[in-house]
Amino acid sequence: MGRDRAGVASTAAVPARTGPRTYAIRTFGCQMNEHDSQRAAGLLEAVGYRPADDPLRADLVLLNTCAVRENADERLYGTLGHLRAVKAARLEEGRDLTIVVGGCLAQKDGDRVAERAPWVDVVYGTHNLGRLPELLARADADHLPVVELLETLEVFPSALPSRRGVRHHAWVAISVGCDNACTFCIVPALRGPERSRPVAEIVAEVRALVAEDVVEVTLLGQNVNSYGRDLGGRPLFADLLRALGDVEGLHRVRFTSPHPHDFTPDVLDAMAAVPNVMPHLHLPLQSGSDRVLRDMRRSYRRGRYLDLVARTRELIPEAALTTDVIVGFPGETEEDFLATLAVVEEVRFDQAFTFRYSPRPGTAAAEMVDRFVPDDVVADRYARLDARVRDHSRAAHERLVGTDRELLVEGPSRTDPTRWSGRTPGNHLVHLPAPEPALPFHPGDLVTARIASAATSYALADAARAVTRTRAGRAAERDAAAGRPPTAPTPAPTFVAPSRRLPLAAG
């Protein structure tokens, strides 16, 4: 008698796995998790799996987990409970379902995942993604849950094969891990200390991506400003930005997330000098109260933050500024909250991601139980802050009205086939009329259009006035002519479960 694939003792044989198998990946959390999911997809395809046309009918489901977002545990185990029923139904049909759990929550919970959900086949952590094919082979052979967690990174994820969801954009990890100790963040415990890749290796990866029709990259790191400090004793992020400015065919470079404490003047100088580095800076504030910042172990204060904002607007007047803010951190008083509100009013961010604090087991802040702010107080402060940041976001989009903006086309709207969507250099979302035969464009092309009206989180543009064709756009045109989807060469394997609660980055 063996373990059946629903975690219940059974005398039935596990069905043999024959023919091409399909997979679906569900990604929880941040951009780094999306990057890792693309690597997981690449590894699966390298051993013969293919993306499922219908994720609900996939032979393998991989949950790439987050340990930072609110209710992360409930979301994972609720999803696993649903998959148990799916697996049991598959067995009744004479088929099987392989369930894999990876990422940050897997690193945190380890064996507990298999104990609570014995129908899971494989559990792996943040440091051993590259061993996924081997772990699947072991699970196939033993018909038992395989749990493997490492304490240090085995292979840098960017060295692994990848499958992107769209042709024109790519995530590029420049470092992993974090050396900060923010009291609300568990990332250092799960991702380990910061480790950087050499500049030449990153540039080589980007050149290879451009050869594959990528026109925009987003550089990823828990703290991009300290990138390279572990390589040569000083941060190398400005050097990296300048090096990427020399990559022919690379139209746009973005990055996330910087840390205000480590943001050195040479980075702003590089942003101002390198044409393909976009004028958009996501600068996490978290709190405008120096006392709360100290309790958070954020190594900057309100004055330094505002000085950095002023310097940014002096060097890059058109820069769009976005941020993260946590409301209701343990011990936050009304005076502390008003200090945060004052900074938000002074800066007037183009967009702010606001989060109600909720404790994360394993963090220092989770132990401040006697200082937790009552839920009704947090809800009131959150509502007041949200109203202001929404007003500022609308005003930022309204300032675009009447101007011509170059948009990187992402594809047709999911809800309105008469409109397409694109992003400004400042990362504002803009919807414009669908392409016309006289002036066609495709995902990855650059379109100039005049902004006609604005809403809180997006703007509307008139018809395109000019189009700059790119390699990505021409490739998308060929895909369309061949009847393939316009936003990706083949069906994208990932589907993201977003959350607007506590942010992942230590930035």
C-alpha cells in the first residue's frame, strides 16, 4: 500500500506519466518572485514540460510563494486544499497532478508544508531553484513528498534557463538577498545576505536579451543601491547603469527597489546622463516619522529622504516618483502618522502603494505585541492616507494632459478591444486607440501620442501620431500574422496573484 497522490493511503497504483506534460505556475508576491517563476518555467520546459493552455487542466502546478504579504499562509494552504480535491478527482480519471511549492514561504515553513499538506509532491526553497528537475525525478521515483531546503544560494537564478511571458520586456536580477535588518521584513532570513553579479555578466545577459528582441529591462535587487559592494568594496550601481547605456537596441532601463540610505549622488547623475535609463524612481518612504523609522531600523531620516527628492527633481525635473508607505507600525502615534502625511503632501507622489501593517512571524516587529495599533485606528489612518495619495496620483496624470508622450506599447486592453495600453518613460499607464492600417504598431513598438484626459491611475491618449518600430514590434507582427497571441510568442505560463499589503523589498 502506498501513498496516493491525494495524501491518503491507497492500494491503487499511481498512474504512469507518459507523453508531453503541461505545467502552470502561480506566482505570489514581488517582481523577484516573477523572475524566479520565469526560471522555473525554463527549467520545466528544458525537461520536456509545456505550458498548459488551461491552467486548470495542467499536469503540474507550481506555487511560487511569498512570506511577506498579508495572509500568505492562509492563501497557500487554502490553495493547496483546493488542489487536493483536484488531485483526488484526477486519480479517479486515471490521471495525476503534481503539486510543487517553492519560494519564500516554502523556505520559511519547510517540512511543515508537507506535514500540513502531504499531497504535495515537492517543496523547495529560495536557494535551490536550479534543482527542481532533480527533485521532480525523486518524487516520481519515490511517490513521497520531497522536501529540500538549502541555507545558502546554490546557483544564481539568472544562470538558469528562462521563459518570459512577453517578448519585449525582461526582469534581470542584479543581486539576491539583503544585508539590511528592517524590523518588519523577513527577506534577509529567507533570501540570505546580499550577493551581487559582476557588471560584465549582467551586461552580457542584457545584450543576449536584446538579441532575443527585448527592448526594456527592469533590474531587480532587494537594494539595488548597494549592488556591487560585496564585489569591489563600493557600490557599482551607477557604473552598471552607464554600461547599459551602451547596449545598442536597449530602449528602456528601469530598476527596483532602491534604499534611500544607500542612494548615492552618482546614481542620480547616471540617471540624468544615460538616455535609456527611465526618469522614474520608486523610493520607499515607509514612514515620515523619524521615531518610527528608527523603530523600523530604516537607516535614514525624514530630512535625508526629502533632500534626495529635491536633488532628484533638480537633476531630473520630469522624474516620476513612487513610494511604499506602511500605516500602523507598532507604536505609531497620531503625531507619527501626521508626520507621514506631511511628507506625502510635500512630495506629492505620482503613485504610492499604501499598506496596513500586519505582523510577520520571525521579524522583530512581530514581537512588539504590546505596541500594536488598534485595527480601527489603523483603518482610519489608512483611509485618510489613501485619499491623499489618490488625489496626488490623479493630479500627476492630469499634468500629462495636452502633452505628447512616447509610449512603450504593451498590447491590447483586456477589457476594451478598441484600445491598447502603453507606458510613458515615467511608467504612467496610458490607454490609446487601437492601431489603424495607416499607422500600425505592435507590442514592443514605441508610439508617440497626445494625452487627452486623465483618471486616478491612468491616462487616455488620442490616436498615435508617430511610431518607432522595434525588433520586438516586428516580431510581434510576425506572431500576429501567424495567428499567435499578440502579447507573447506562446501562451504565458505564469499568472500573478497580486497583493497590496506589506511590501517585500527591504528598499
